[in-house]
Amino acid sequence: MGDFSSLGLSDWLINQCKQLGINKPTPVQENCMPPILEGRDCMGCAKTGSGKTAAFVLPVLQKLSEEPYGIFCLVLTPTRELAYQIAEQFRVLGKPLGLRDCIIVGGMDMVTQAMELSNQPHVVVATPGRLADHIRSSNTFSMSRIQFLILDEADRLLEQGCTDFTKDLEVILGILPAKRQTLLFSATLTDTLQELKSIAMNKPFFWESKSETRTVEELDQRYILTPETVKDAYLVHLIQKFTDEHDDWSIIIFTNTCKNCQVLTMMLREFNFPTISLHSMMKQKQRFANLAKFKASVYKILIATDVAARGLDIPTVQVVINQNTPGLPKIYIHRVGRTARAGRNGVSITLVTQYDIHLVHAIEEQTQTKLKEYPVQEKEVLKILTQVNVTRRECEIKLESTDFDEKKEINKRKQLILEGKDPELEAKRKAELEKIRNQKKKFKQRIQEDIERQKFGQKKKNFMKHQQMKKKKKAVQEKA
Ligand SMILES: Nc1ncnc2c1ncn2[C@@H]1O[C@H](COP(=O)(O)OP(=O)(O)OP(=O)(O)O)[C@@H](O)[C@H]1O
Ligand SMILES: [Mg+2]
């Protein structure tokens, strides 16, 4: 393995790396930095925790130091927390340059952001939605001279998931110069390669870490097969065990919904575990505050939805628990990648019900790793089962008495307004669709009933025929 100077970085930048304990380049850095410094577009696919961020931050800072101006570089990323983390890396490594960065994410004051944008920061780190809003609503800044466009978690930015970034990306790409360097990074690039190539148009240099598995070797991947109703008891048992045995370990628990996040947090707090949550229904400031407290180990347990699945780099995280089995192997790869980073060890435990076994098979096939069963003393789990389930039910009732669902409804309406849709009209459309769906269902049911009736009629006919034949036969036999 070479060192940073042989890759073309200046001494001040190498010194800056050393201060952060970054002494030798990781493979993704060693392989992607030279082509980036040569001016090529680049697509880098390397495992979670392998230093992809520095692989693009360092060359950008190198180039920026040669010709500093703003706005020099735009980084797009799917989540707000990740935007802050990336901006921090730029700020720390670029300190000797007096780097000015600007973070443009949803949930924060737009006027302040607009002012910051107009001050020509060197680097803008943004989530696509909010940046597109700024582009649509003001002309106080220009990105027509940017040198670098970087898409971190590039595959997520291009996929049409529950948060669809594609329209916002179009708006953003519309104001960027065609002559620029485009850098795309993720631990899971491969299934969006075609779409990515259309963004990085200048024959991008493609690098993928060669490895049989898609998760890191230092990660001990486990599962526990459990009925749905015993999941929480396993969870409490596992956390009790880990916190008893290792008081310096931090744990992330991933679950599928914001509501579940909230209920589980309340429940674990009832058991006196230092728990905090992170999900998209929380106010943004609260999200940042909670993550900061978790990072500082004030709280050792974070319950999160998939907003925390990608990119977050928290070295103290020793365990990732999947309270639900992720529906897509890709999500699994990113979730469990929150531990065992930068060569450290880590454990992941996925709670699997009998209905999720096929999901585990898909995960095993994609990651090319076999998940091993996590040994648990079931007697211990059964001992706490009733208490845990009663506590959960109490927490659910408590949550229902707050306005959690109502807030969810309000948030949905806000989102619709932001998307330029009329909530009333949308509600009507939804009701209309539901009506059509119900009609279709009824129609199907009627056809099914008709078929059944016909079948029954046919059976009856056959039966009668059979009976008549029997009678005739009997009569013939009697005559004879
Ligand atoms: N060359 C290096 N030597 C040692 N540590 C490094 C090096 N490069 C980066 N790191 C550290 O490794 C950790 C993980 O890096 P980073 O967050 O960039 O991973 P990633 O590849 O982007 O992972 P993910 O796919 O989860 O986003 C960080 O704490 C970073 O400071
Ligand atoms: Mg990353």
C-alpha cells in the first residue's frame, strides 16, 4: 500500500490527515484519488466504513487549494445527518485553507441558508429536496462554475424509493455546468450503474473493491428466529446482556416505522436503558440533538428508522440490531455497516420471524455470507416475556393518547403542500381510488361466487345423474 504523497496530495493535507489518525490510504482512496486528481469522473464502490468520504474530500481540497473560489464543489447526499457529517470532514481536513462550507438541508431555516449560499462558500453539502427548493425560489447564488459534483450514497439518490429524489436532481443538474467532474460513491452501486453513468458522462473511471462478500469480514452476522410476539422480549434480553457485559458499547436498533421507533424507545426507557430515537417525524433540531447525544455516548442506545441506515460514522457502535428483517438486502448491508467500521469489530443481530425467512435467504445470497444463529437462553427470555409485552402495550396506549398519529397526518399534508399538491384534492383522489378498488374487489368477489355457484351446479347435476344411473341400475337388477 502506498502513502498519500505518492498519490499526489500536498504536505499540508497529509499533515491534516495524520492529525485525524489517517496515515495510510485505504484501497478505495488509493485507487480512486489518482484518477480524480487527473480530472476524471469517478464511480467508487467500496464496503461500508472503508473511507469513501476521504476518497472524495481529499482530492477536492487539493484542487481547491490550487484555485480557491466559491462555489467550487457541490455534494449531494440522501439524509440531513449525513450532510452534516460530510461537511464536518471537509471543515476539519480543510481547516488550513480556511474552508467555507454551507449545509443546505430540510427542516432548517431557509432564509439563513439563502444568505449563506449567496456568500459563495467553497463547498455546499445538501440534500436534494431543499437545494432544489432554493433553486426554484431564488437567484441569489450561482452554481454555474462548480468543478465538482459529488453524489454520496449515489444509488439511493437515484432510486425511486419512498423519498424520491429524481425530480429534485433534475432541477439541480439543470443549473450545473456540463464541464465538471462528477464523483459517485456508495457501498452498493452495482444495480444502478446505468442510471449513474448518465450522470457521470465523461467516461467515468469505475472502481469496485474486489471481495467475495459485500459485508466486512470484521462483522459477526447473526440472526435469532422468533415469533413476532416474543421479539420485544428478545430485544430487552439482548440489551440487558450487552449493557451488563460491556458498559462502553453503543447499540443501534433499526426498526421499520417512526411509530415503532417511538414505542420501542418508550418501552426500553421503562426498563431504564439510556435510549434515544431518530426518525423522520421528529423536528429536525431534535434529530440533530439526539444524534449528538448518542455520538457523545450520553445515550448508549439509538432506535432509528432507515434514515440512519446509510453513511453515519459512529466508532463506538459495537452492535446493530435489526428489530425487523430488512426487505431489501441493500438496506441490510447499509444498516449492519453502522458497526465494524474502519477495521474495527462489530456484531449484527437480525430478529427473524417465520415469515421473513425468504428475506434472510435473499440477504445471504446478495452478501455471499451465511448468517449464524445467535445463541440465547430462551428460559431467560420467557421469564421476562409477560412483563415486556405488558410494558409495550402500556407504551402504545400512552402514545395513542398523545397526538402522534395526528402529527403524522399534519406532516403528510405539509409534504403534499410542499410538493405543490392540494391536500383536499389528494384526499378526494385517495377516496376515489379506494372506491374503485372496493368496486373491483366486489366485482372479483361476485365473479368468484358465480364460478363457485357454477361449479356447485355442475357438481349437483353430476350427483343427480349419478343417482339416476344408480336407480336405473337397481331397477334393472330387480327386474332381472
Ligand atoms: N486511510 C484511513 N485510515 C484510517 N481511517 C480512515 C482512513 N480513511 C477514513 N478513515 C476513517 O474511517 C471511518 C469510515 O470512513 P467513511 O465514513 O468515509 O466510510 P464509508 O466508506 O463512507 O462508509 P459508508 O458506506 O458506511 O458510508 C471514518 O471514521 C474515517 O475517519
Ligand atoms: Mg460514506
